[in-house]
Amino acid sequence: ENRPIPEPGPNEVLLKMHSVGICGSDVHYWQNGRIGDFIVKKPMVLGHEASGTVIKVGSSVTHLKPGDRVAIEPGAPRDIDEFCKIGRYNLSPTIFFCATPPDDGNLCRYYAHNANFCYKLPDNVTFEEGALIEPLSVGIHACRRGGVTLGSKVLICGAGPIGLVCLLVAKMMGAAQVAITDLSASRLEKAKEIGADFPIQIKKETPKDVACVVQGLLNCMPDITVECSGAEASIQSGIYATRSGGTLVLVGLGPEMVHIPIVNAAVREVDIKGIFRYCNTWPMAISMLASRRVNVKPLVTHRFPLEKALEAFETTRKGQGVKVMLKCDPNDQNP
Ligand SMILES: *[C@@H]1O[C@H](CO)[C@@H](O)[C@H](O)[C@H]1NC(C)=O
């Protein structure tokens, strides 16, 4: 649908959008109209994994100028509240977030965003890499919360797009070995291609059996488990698998209520932590991309021009490929 080109506010920049990745949550809003308590009540623009070029700056913006290529952090706090003050602005209840109702996303040709949450990309970082900073940030935040560090042994449950970014980040943060589970052989093939040490295909094993397999392959229990599937059995495996004193990070979101061996976690001091999106990740992600310390390019498996958005969403819904990119600039469909 055609919409007016927005006028940037004093603290905003107007962007000509270039690349927007499709996230599972975009597909979920499209198909179900809600995620938990976030309910779509009026038409909403999707998209929040994005990059583009500044074409106009608001009157108070000094750090960006027309022509700058930027990656967009979709969450921009509205208030300097208690969470913002301690640097955990992702927890601010009034935060603006692209494509979380009622806030519009940026899957469009022109979009205005808070300039402080637009980050200039060096010439050697592509627009698609810029857009992939958003899912990469989920991996950075999850691995930080889990305490992944030099020599960590890590288990990742689920080899979808988020499991794969957690794998990339765990390796770049110094993990010695990473095991990753999934039901799908093709997803595990991709995980292997981008650096998984032990891809583990789950068939009919019980959660305790899965924990044993992981321990056998890593030669020890993992210090950190990053659960990216949200499936009950996988959370159970994650608890049993994690070493005593270690951390289980819950990234995947499934049913509201799940049955888990909480006593097993309690008596072995396995900390169970959640994550909500991310905070303070864009500058470090840009440094890692510019220095070629992390390669996110293999994650992009499909590209569609914006006019073929429906086809792109169908491809994502069917679980084909890893990351589907929409190309919003008819004159530049390059990566
Ligand atoms: C990419 O560009 C940045 C900024 O200009 C520079 O510091 C970095 O060394 C470059 N990276 C590579 C791999 O050339």
C-alpha cells in the first residue's frame, strides 16, 4: 500500500530503506495477529531487521548526514526511566520497537527513526550485514547473559536462525566447543558449515538421553546452554545437560506454561535466565563485522524485491532456508 513519506522529527533521520530481513516474529504477527500480550489492533507495518541510507536529518541531529549508510536498532527508548539509567533500556516498558504493536516497522521504502539508534556502517560492511546485526544482537545478548567466555563449552538447542547466530557469537566470544541440537538434518548441516563442532540430530531420545549424548561429545557437561527452540522437551534437555553451577539461557519462546525439572536445576545451582531482545550491541557488532571477525553472510539464503513481499513471507513461513531478505530499493538490489 502507498503511504506518505514521513517527515523526520528534530531527533530523527529519514531513511531510504535498503535491506530488511524477515524474522519469525513478523511471520507470527502476520499469521496470528499477536505474540503473547502484544496484539495487533490496527494495520501495522512489519520489519525490524533493517538498514538503509540517510536522506534527510532532523534539526537536532549532528552525528549523521544525508548519504550515510546505517544499520537500524529497532528498539529506541522513549523515557529515561530506571532501566534506561542502568543501561538496560530493552527492559523499559515504554520503549518504541519496530513492528511490535502498536509501533510500525520499517519494511517500506522510506522510514523515519530516532537518529541515536541509527549506526553508521563502514564502507566495507554491506547493507545486508547491517540488517543482520539485529538477529546477531540476540546472540550477543544471550551469550553475554550466559557468560560465554574464553574456553567455554556451549550447548545450543535449536539450529534455526537464532540458534545459528548464537553459535556464531559463542565462537567469536571464545567458546572452545559448541554442540547444537535440532530435529532437522538440513539445519544441522548449515550449523556445521558455519562452525558447529558437534551437530546433534534429535530423534526419539529422552531429555536425559540428550544430556548424555552432549556430555559424551563435549567430554564434559556444557557450562552454558542457550535454548533457542522454546520446546518443552528441549528446555528439559537443557536443564539436565548444563553443568552444575552453569547457566541455561532461555531464548526461544514456546508455550506460556511448561513442565520442567526445576528441582534438578535448583539443587545443582543451574541458573536459569531469560533474555528480552538486547541492548548495547550495535557498536560492537559493527566492529566485529568491519574487522571480519564474524561472517554472517552465509545466513542469507533468499532475496526478494519488496514487491514480492508475500512470496518472501510464504518462504519464511514454510521454514525454507535461513534468512530471507527483502530489497526495498528498486535501483539497488545488491547485498
Ligand atoms: C573496514 O573499514 C574499517 C573502517 O574504515 C577499517 O577499520 C577496517 O580495517 C576495514 N576492514 C577490512 C577487513 O578491510
